[in-house]
Amino acid sequence: VRALEEEIARDSEARYAVGCASGSDALLLALMALGIGEGDEVITTPYSFFATASSIARLGARPVFVDIDPRTYNIDPALVEKAITPRTRAIMPVHLFGQCAEMDALAAIAERHGSLPLIEDAAQAIGAEDRGRRAGSMGAIGCLSFYPTKNLGGAGDGGMLTTNDEQLAARLRTLRAHGSDVKYHYRLLGINSRLDSIQAAILRVKLPYLDEWSDARARNAARYSQMFLDAGLENKIELPLCRDDVRHIYNQYVIRVLRTERDLLLKHLQQSGVGIEVYYPLPLHVQECFRYLGYREGDFPASERAARETIALPIYPELDIKQQSMIITALSKFC
């Protein structure tokens, strides 16, 4: 585990990395390390995996949602500043689908409001870059996931926290071990969230191949885009937008279906033998467990539209041109 921590820190261009049991625990531990709790507010996106907001709520803090940029699916910095209140303690952007959020704009907002810490939810973005800086190196704490579907996946759950702050790194190590630095002596109220050595061993074998695999995903994404144009589908399918000056690692290749019924297309693709997924069919602000927050359908139209219209196509590194051609043919037939 220690060896993997050192290697992930180097790969993420961070000074320190601290292993934990899952990406979900990484988010929780990051919030705990920053002292966030009852009555605090953390600004984040409603268009993300459940753990993004549940980690905030689990500590008694309030997730404050801000809508997304409809093209990148990441939190819209133009809306973040309006959501800041005297109770705001942190901002948690998500680097969704493998593309970094606009960290410069978010950092400027955070600085204007008393140096609010940025917690990077980089669960889908290990190796992604924003203007030459790696995901997990730009905020106070970065949170990585090694769930098997990630670009660097283990044989089960696993997570990692990255930081450039020595004191935060030490606090994270204590919190992941029940709050103990010395056996049977508990300085903090922590949790049991250690990364298994067997997972670390597997991940150390795979890590040297990570950049090669991510580059293969990017090549597949570029080939998809050209195939869509060649098939004349650009007016019916909106392709993923890759921002300038970023390295998009394409944990997912997400298209938006225009002027047609997304669920009918899903059924057609499934019947055609194409493995597809919808991320995420119900935004967080309308999930039953978050009703107490007082949000309603219609509050975040860009997130709700993305939930209704997007489909993730296969993008794994070994995907070949023949398989991609089959997928484009199936889409063309439906359209």
C-alpha cells in the first residue's frame, strides 16, 4: 500500500497520497479532514454519482447543488459564486466522465471567498489534466476511485486521496484508521477505511499501463467522432466536447440524443448487441433521500436534460474499428 501511495502521488503530481477502502470513502475522509460537519454547506453538482452528495449529507452538512455546463457536464463556475453563503465551507467539483472541471475559474471564486478549499471528486479522472496539471493536484484534496470500471481499476473496491498539504495527509492517515496513530489510542473520531494490500498489489501491476490505456480511449473517442461525421449523424447526435488545454481520459464516451426518444434508442442498441449505460438517469436533487433539501424538478434544467438525453457508448482501450463500425451502423439504422 505504501509503495502504491508513492507511485500514485508521483503519477498525480501531488506530494502525498493516502490509500483508503473506496472512492466513496475518499470523499467522506476528505470532508472529515477539513472539519466539515453539522450545519456546514458544500457546493457541488447534482449530475454525478450518489457518493458525491451522500458524503456531504452523511456528516450532517448540506449539499448545495449548482447546475452543470450542458456541453461538458461539469459544474458551471458561472453559477457557483451565487450559491456561496456564510455557511459555505468547501466546493466539490466533479471531473465527470474523465474531463477536468474548470479549476482556474473555481479556484478564483474560492480565493475571493476566504480561500474555500476545493475537494476534487476525481473518481473518474485519474491521469486527466487541466492546462498541464493532473487531476487530484489542483485542490486541497483529490479523491480517486479504483472501482473495476475505472481507467485504473482493481479487483474490487479501493480508493486514494491526494494532497500537497503535509498536515492534511497526516490527518487523513489517522482518520482512515479509526482516528488512531498509536494502537488503541484514538486522537480523532475516524472510520475503518484501509486499502487492502491485495488490491494495492494488483493496482501496482496495472499502473504503468494507465497512460497507454487512457491514450487508447482518447483515440477511440476521436475515431467515434469522425465516424459520426462520416455517417452524417452530427445533427441527430451531439458528441462529447473536449475543452481546449485539457487531457480528457474518457472514462466514459457520452453522446446526447437530439430530437428523438432516448429510451427507444437504448432498447434498439441493446437488441443490436451494443453494451450501453446511462449516467445518470435521475439527478441527485430529485432523489428521494434528498427531498429534505427542498429542491424540485426544474431547479437544474441542464442536469435534468442530460439525465434524459445522454447515453454512454463503449470506449474501453481494446475496442477496435470493426466494433465501433457496428455501433455506428446500429445508430444510423435507428436514426
